[in-house]
Amino acid sequence: MEENKLRLTSSEIGTLWGEYVNGTMANAVNKYMVTIIEDEQIKAIFEDAIHTFENQKKQIISFIENEGFPIPIGFNDSDLFKGKQRLFTDIFCLNYLHIMTLHGLLGHTTSLAVSVRKDLREFYDSCDNDAKRMYHQTIELLLEKGIFQRDPLFYPAKNPEFISSQDFTDGFFGKGRKLSATEIISISFNLKKSILAKTLSIAFSQVAQTKEVRKFLTDSEKTADAEIKAFGKIMQADNLPVPKSLETEVTTSTDSPFSDKLMLYHIGFLFQAAQNYHGTGLASAMRTDLVTAYEGTILKNLMVTKKWFNLMVQNKWFEQPPLAPNREELAREM
């Protein structure tokens, strides 16, 4: 069959829908940040990110329209309030773009993995290349400015070793062994994501316009803080450094640059994405205290996302993704 005559599958439509909604959300935040950033190097990267997504957005719209599906509303300039006071420092903006680029890299890889049609695979290939370029740009600038905290360094053993005792899994009460390099991958990754979620929750709770959204954001900040403390305690017990917090990079402004809809969706997106990372960490954990920490974190995150879903639906802010046809309903209409 000719490539251009293959219909997009449900998974392919789903990835395009998600890329559009999440992309327009992040792009709206980037558009605000580029107006407040003073550092010209950081501003240039944000301008590149905005231009890159605008090109991707056009292609996403073309794919969806050609299949006859409606274009999601997502987020746009109506979710931005211009002329507002500065809410973030330049340092936070650069860290934000770096972490969101990591989300993009993982998202594009997932989208590519479920895509069959050649033109869509080529599109996600280009998106992946764009995200890699952005990753290199943000990390190089963070390193140049001396504000990137690398993961802990280990010292090499003389020879390879095999696990020889069941104590390898014991992490309680100071027993057993120290954290492994493979476990620190997920711990460090999750700490950085939780730090971003906590910082954004603090910033958004200062400027949210409705009481119920402010309450949710305050609660989500406490949940993220508990996650940081749980994993930070495990790292510190092995005399390993914890990534630096970013709370002081939020100003005292109470003037909102974003709609409540955008802020609420953004925090929900971060907590939903975190579930994937926590699940990966749980799968690689070989110490009982780590397993317990991940299980507790996943449960708390589920409670947050449930409240988030209810609040989004209550305010009629949650767009419905394309659904499978309801055959029973169609039969009743005959």
C-alpha cells in the first residue's frame, strides 16, 4: 500500500494529540519567559525553542486535519496575561527549559516507538533531533554559568564483583550496602523532576486566581517536598549530594502571568509524567528502603493526580482525547 494512503492508527493520533496539547502548554510558558529574561544567551535559546515548536505545531495540525480529526484547543495567547511582574529569575528559566527538554526527549521517543507511517516517523525523528539540540544547548549554558549540578561521582573498584549475599537488598537501619550507580540514575532523575514540580507549585500558588486551584497547588508543593525529602534522605545517608533546590529563584510576585487552567494542567502533567519515572526507578531498585520509598511516592502521586483530574473536569478545562467508537451507542441509533 502507498505510504500516503495508510490511515493513522489510534496510537498515532493519540501521540499527535498529546504532542499538541503538551507542546502548546510549554510553548505558552516559554513565550512568557522570553519576555522577562535579561541574559541574552538564555533568551536566544528560548527564542529558538519557540520558533522550533511553531514549526512542529504546523506539521501536527496538518497530520490531524488530514485525518479529519478536530484540532485540540490546547493553550494559546489567551492563557498568557501580558505586562505582568517578573515571577522567575533567569536561572530558573534556563533550568525549566532544560528539564522540559528532557520530558520532550522521552515523549518524542515514545511517539516514534508507536508510529508506523513513514512520514510520521520522519516527523518524530526531526522532533527528537530538535530536542537533542535543545538539550545540548541548555546543558552547555548551565555548565558555562556554573549552575549545573552533576550527579555524584564514584571511585572505581579494582575488579568486577558479583553479588554474594541477600544483604544486598537490605537498606534499612544502616545495614547492607551503599547505593549502586544504576539506582542513582533514577533517584537523581526523579529528584530533579520533583524539585521543578515543587518550585512551579510554589510560584503558581502565589499567583493563582481561584481558591480551589491555590489549595491544590499548595498541596502539590507539599507532596513534591515529601518526595524530595524521602529520596534526599537516602542519598544523604550514603554521604551523597542532593540536587540544589530552586525555590529562591521564584520572586515574591503575586501577579499572575498565566491562566489558572494552564497552571493547573502544567502541575498535573508533571505529576503524571513522574509516575513513569518512579515506575522505572522501582523496577531498578534492589534495596528495600528504595522500594518502599518508590511505592509510597507512587501512591501519593496517584492521590494528587486524582484530585487534579477532578478539579480539571469541575472547571471544564480537561479536553477529551479521541475515543474509540461506541458500538453499542451506534447500534441504538439505527
